[in-house]
Amino acid sequence: MAKTVTDKTTDLYKLRHSCAHVLAQAVKRKYPTAKLGFGPPVEDGFYYDIHLPEALTDADLEAIEKEMVEIVKANYSFEKKDVTPDEARKIFSAKNETFKVETVDQLAGQEQLSIVVDGDFTDLCKYPHVHKTGDIKAFKLTSIAGAYWKGIETNPVMQRIYGTAFFSKKELDDFLRMREEAKKRDHRKLGKELALFMFSPFAAASPIFKPKGTVIYNLLRDYIRGLYRREGYQEVITPQIFDVELWKKSGHYEKYKDNMYFTRVDEHECAVKPMNCPSHTLIYSSELHSYRDLPVRIADFGRLHRFERSGVTSGLTRVRSFAQDDAHIFCTEDQVGSEISGVCRMIREVYGAFGFPEPKVFLSTRPERKVGSEATWDKAEAALEAAVKSNSLAYTINAGDGAFYGPKIDFVVKDTLGRDWQLGTIQLDFNMPERFELEYKNSDGGVSRPVMIHRAVLGSLERFIGILIEHYGGAFPFWLSPMQVSIIPIAQAHEAYGEKILKELLDNGFRAEIKAPAETLGSRIRRAQTEKIPYMIILGDKEIQAENISVRSRSKGDLGQTSLLEFIGKVNEAVKARTA
């Protein structure tokens, strides 16, 4: 789903917004009966929603782009004019722009609306533009997609034309090169080619992991479990379905029910859990706690289900069924800073293990739809900001983007293509302990409320795997590769030696296979390379006579002969360091 650009003051925003107008103008010249929707800038370009009876093709995009070039050459001025809603309605009614008229009617309560005129084209628009169409130097139309008008499924389907624009041809060329590389790395494409996961119409937007993908899934979970043991987390297993009264008590029913699945059990309305937090409050409240017991750290890999509209689901990165490396910490107010420091330390360690650079940090404050008093939110936001500062984290305020129960810190990393991905989160919650009446006996012998910290490091495992596939281009490091070593005997006479090597590797805990000589040596090497297996062991007469192996690396090619013992020692060190 395209992320709309919110900073409307930047020159790049003005450029792309202006280019969206030129796109609409070119469409109207080529297709006079077209009806225009919206045309905003988005994160990496712009789009315009068009309603046309005929479906546009890539060839049509080329023709539209040529018309845009002519409009740019004409160097029309962008002239903004203020009009009343009645005047705007007359202008767009005369042009038979029904979607524009609908928008004008929705804005009828305003005294003035803005229109923008360039050459023979008039559009409804209030945002800034460049001075002239000739200021647009480098642009490209990139794709066509379908989209419901205003995102509402009962509305007409529009044709959404995407494009991008930059200040120079070099910037545009660099972007297009990166975009082509991103296509090669697309996790949906590589996931199919590498037999990692699949989707079925019988479970829409819910991934099915195949054996190789399940290896990666379990390795990630085991890695995080190892950190849990070190950091003092206790793992739990909680039900998939709870009585709806739990979700009413937590606030999810009121604030989140549109994203939940409901069912009936024994005449009771129940909900499939979209989050683990309410069930963890039940575990905490099942025992009496003293201040000496805190913090209590509860972790849960339980499966979650959230309803996402079909228009926004995307491969592994936006699904309806998933699991998180989810945990909740129950602590005293005095422990908030040290607990957040511990989570930040874990987050930095984990991201470093996958080759991500230092993450960007965003502090998200109270949203419009929230639970709890303003005073409670004031306290939570102040405590979270103090914790961020005490950890010397450079951060940006993301106003209004907190969870409905508390403010949060989000961690955003860049992958190898320089794209941003939001991964970990730390959410500070004073409200849920209040709603569930959680308590602990304090040092004075009285009773106090704990603070609840919601946290995830990888976030959704499904989404993280999708990100990793693209980050690595499917070439996972040795420790994370579904298949680590492919043994390739040159001829049938070398198979017995290959079986011996295979047994040694399996006995040492490696994931290995043997590719028997039913195909040529070259085709088996190419297949192992296509499957992105980190190492190949080639075996022939020389290797049998010397009782050693010839090693070929996925990335470095032929590494020559070595002993099996030396090879095992080398890759074992790489596994421990998670570097290869």
C-alpha cells in the first residue's frame, strides 16, 4: 500500500505533486472521457487515480509519458486560484468530472477551495507546486494498479497510475536501477523459486511455510529463545480464542474490533486473539507478586490473527495470520528505564547479527482513539521519553501514532537497498494494568500497580522473513540457510565417499544433502548455485585419494582442497559468530 508523504514543505514533495498534475493533464488529452480521482505524492513518487472503461497497458503508459514531455516543454505556469464550493462545482460539473464534484460536495462547508490551472488543465488542489511545468526535469511512469475509489470496496474501481520524479536524470536513473534490483529480490518471487512458502485461496493472506521456509522460521525463533534465557524471560503458551469480555476489558473490542475475527463458543461470543497482551495480564494476575518478584518478563510466540483488507495484504509483509517474538514486562515505575535499556541493548545486538545498520528511532505519542486519562498519558509519554534520552538514542517525535493503550518507540532499519523497514517496538502501558487491576506488594507493605511494557524485537516473524529474503537477495548466511552444504560427487564411483562425507556433516549438526550424478556436474553446480546453497563439496578421484574435499563457495567460487575436519571447524566458527 502506498504510504502518503506527509511533509508538504519539501521541494521534492512539490516536484512530485506537480508531476502528478501533469500526468492527469496528459491522461485527459489522450482520453478526454477519463474521470479524475486523486493524485498525491507518495513515499517514492506519486500516483493518480483515473476512471476509464478500457484497461490501460504498458504501451499506453509510454504514450501518456510522451504527452507529459510535451506539457513539460510547454512550460505552463501553475496558477493557484481560490474559489467558493459553488464555483468549484460549476467548473467540474461542466467538465463532467463526477469524482471531483463528489469531493467538492464533501467540502461544501468550507468558505473557499483551491484550484490549480496550468495551460488547458484545471484541477482541484490546495497543496504547493513548482512554478512551471518546465521545472520538472526527470520523471518516469512506473506501473498501473487497481484501487477502489477512496479505498471503499463498494466504490468504483479506479486505475492507479504510478510514477516518480527527481531533480536530475542521474537521481532518476539511480532510483530505477534500485527498483530493478528490488524486483529481483522481491520476496514473493524468491520465496516461490526457493520453495520457502506459498499461499492458498483456502487461507487468504495467510502464508503456508514449506520445509525450507520452516527451517528459517524455527532458526529465528530459536535464536530469540536463546536471548530470552540470557535476559530472564519466561516463555508461555496461551489460547487462540478468548471470551469477548476479555477484549472488552482490555479495550481492544472498542478500539480494534474492525481488525478482529469473532466466533461463538457455547453460546458465548468469542474472539480470535489479535494480540497476546491481555492473556499475559491473566498470567500475571494468577499469582501474588511482591516488589522483589519484579520485573516479570513473559514471552509468547503464539499465533495471532488480524483482519486486513485484501487491498493492503502483500506477500509476507502484510498478512492475516502470523506470530511475533512478543513479550510483556511487568515492572515498577522505577524499573522502567533499566528495562527499556535492556530491550534496546537486545534490539541493537539482534539487528547487528543480520547486518542492519544502527536503527532510526521514532517516539510515537497519544493517538486520537485511545484509552485512559490525559494525566496517565502525560506520565507515560514523559517516562518513555526519559528512557529514550537515558539510552542516548537520537529520536524523532511521531505525533499521534502511539498504540491506543500507550506511547511507543519504533525502530526502523535500512536494508541493503537503502529501504526503511519498521521492526522492533517498545510500548509503555499504564492503562492495561489499571483496567485489569494488576497489583504487587510494595516495600512499604502496601499495594501498587505495575507498569506494563509491550515489546517485540523482530516483530512479526512472517514479515521479518520477507524482509530478510529481500535484504539477502535469498542468499541467507550459512547459519540461517535452509540447506547449508550440497555434496556433489563427480561420477557414480564417487557416491560412496559422498555418503560418508554426508554422514559426518549430519552428525555434526549441519543441514546437508547429496546431489547424485543423474545430471552433469555443471548442471548440478548451477542448480546448487540457483538454490543459493552457501557451500558445495566436489568429490572425485583426487579427493578420495587424499581423503579430503574440494570446496566451492556460493560467493567466492572455488576455494580449493581442505580436510573435512578443517572445513567443519571453519563453518562452526561462522555459525557461532553468525557471520557466514
